Amino acid sequence: MYSSIKIDPVQLVMIKFSNMHFYILGLGNPGEEYEATRHSVGRLCVQELARAYKFSDWKLYKNKKTETAKGAIKGAETSLIIIDEFMNASGRFGGPAIKSGVPKRAIIVHDDLDLPIGSFKVSYGRGSGGHKGVESLIKNLKTKNFWRVRIGISPKTPSGKIKKITDKKKVGDYVLGVFPMTEINILNKIIFPNIFTSIENIVSGKVKPPKI
């Protein structure tokens, strides 16, 4: 007679999620000129994620404008994606790599001028907020139901409040400006590690998308 085997519910959740494939896309502009700019912080974050979790080398996707790296986070098979084309083409070139799976298991990492430097927020199923890269993805995927990690890049006052930039040209100059070393240190030592923890919580099922 076989004895019954009891499996902890937590183990069942881990087994369920380990069979899922997640896609993490870091938005940004390609090339050395834009490598360390504020607008490319999503790309920077995903490249650092690849190093921290020892993903495979980056390889060109079939459209030749997208690079992917393979690995696992918390037992869940994961594809990291960066695009070798400008932000407005994120949907055209990043969308097909995500469509090969399920958009609701996609995590888009990008800059956000509505959040101060030194902060980030995780959201699901929201509009683009005017971000051209996210707009492009929503249009291509025909859904906004995916995860977003929004990394703050806005300047702030000594009290921590956002310093709004209203002039359109100044906004462009600012987002395409290079991070000073003090902010690079904040990203590498504080923000990115905390983002990685949030991503672990998503792929492990500890955090679930809201019902929409």
C-alpha cells in the first residue's frame, strides 16, 4: 500500500510558478552615447539584473534589433530583453519577444519623471502615463495588462519633493542627460537591489496582479 504524500501549499505555488516563463524588458536607447542616461535607466537595470543572476550572454533575437538573455529567477525560467533601437520603437521590436509568451507575465522596467530619483514603484495594468516606450508596447501588445517597474529620475528638493521641469526642451535635455556618479551609486547600491527583490516576489507568486 502506498502512503499518501503531503505537499506544502507553498511548495505547490513554487511548482506552479517555476513552470511559468517570465519576460523582463528594460527600456532605453541603444549605443554608448545613451548608455548612462536617465532615459535608459530601465535598460541599465535589466543589464545589471543579468549580471547579478548570472544569465546567459546576450544574443540577437530573430528581428536583429532585440537582444535576449536566458536564465532563472526564483526557479522561474526568465528571458531578459533589451532593444537596439530607439524608445519609440519599443513595441515594434520588443513586443514580438514578449508575444511569444504571455503579456501578463511581462515586466517592463523604465524611467519615470513623476517619481523622484532614489525611488521606484511597481504597478500593473496602468496606462502609459505619457511614456512613449510604454505607449508603443501597449499599442503593439494590444493590452496594458503587464507589470511595470517605474524608476524615478526626477530631480528633488532637499525635503524629497519632486522638482517639476515644465519646459519641453529642458525635459528632453534632462532625460537624455547622464546620471552623476552620486545617483549611479544610489541606483546600484539601493534601488536596483530592491527592484530585484520586487521582481523575485512577482515571479515567485508572492505578489499577484490585481483583478482588473
